[in-house]
Amino acid sequence: MMSLSSLPGNIRRFIRRLIPDEPFLVDREARYSGPIPRATKYWCIIALALNAAVSIVATIAMRNLAPVLIASLASLFPAYMLLFWRDLASTFDDVARRQDGINFPLPIFSVQPSMEWIGICLAVMSSVLSIVGTVVASFHLPR
């Protein structure tokens, strides 16, 4: 297996930027307000680039514009995260604050995923949906 230290400098720096700074699970009381985390920003950029590449290749292969539409829809959320991260974090904090004031009949876990990890998962999920949607469309569209 190849170690990170054996990679060239540019690739090593790029891979380090993809590693989140926060742990996956944080306290329920943890709130986030600030600029978009570095790892989330890079994962969103990768998701947008992957969606564009998949749509270009699939459009050429299928001779249909459906992959462009699928990729455009799948790219909305990573683009929204890149452009309006503070608004997204503010909404997340407001919802968490409201949940703190409500007494739920069932116990709620005392930990939750961090905002950085939620953003990364949503960016990756958009690319997966774009690829799956393109594959499904390729089987259902006339040739």
C-alpha cells in the first residue's frame, strides 16, 4: 500500500485538503458559524467537476441531453453550499436550537454529525445521484 508521504508534493497537499478538520461526531450543543470549511469546499468542487465530466461523457455516448439535465439538478446543492454556506449553517443552528427547547418523548442522541461532515456527505451524495441517474436514464431512454 502506498503511503501519503511517498506521493509528490502537490498531490499530497491536495489529499490533505480533503481530510476534514473536525471529528465525525460532535456534541449536540456544538454550533457552527463561520466560513465554509476547507475540506467541504474542496469536496463540493470535486462533486461539481465530477458531475460535469459524467454529463459530458454520457451526453456524447448517449447522444441525448438528459445527462446534462441530471447533472445540473445534482449540482444544485454543492453549488448552493459553496455560495451560501453561512446561510446553511445558520439554518442548521436555528433548527438545532429549536430542537433543544422541545421535549421529545423518545431520547435523542447526545452526539450528532459535524456540519463539515454533513456538507461532505451531501456533496458526495450529489455525485453518486448524478451517476446513478445517468445510468438509469441510459437504460430507459430510446436509442
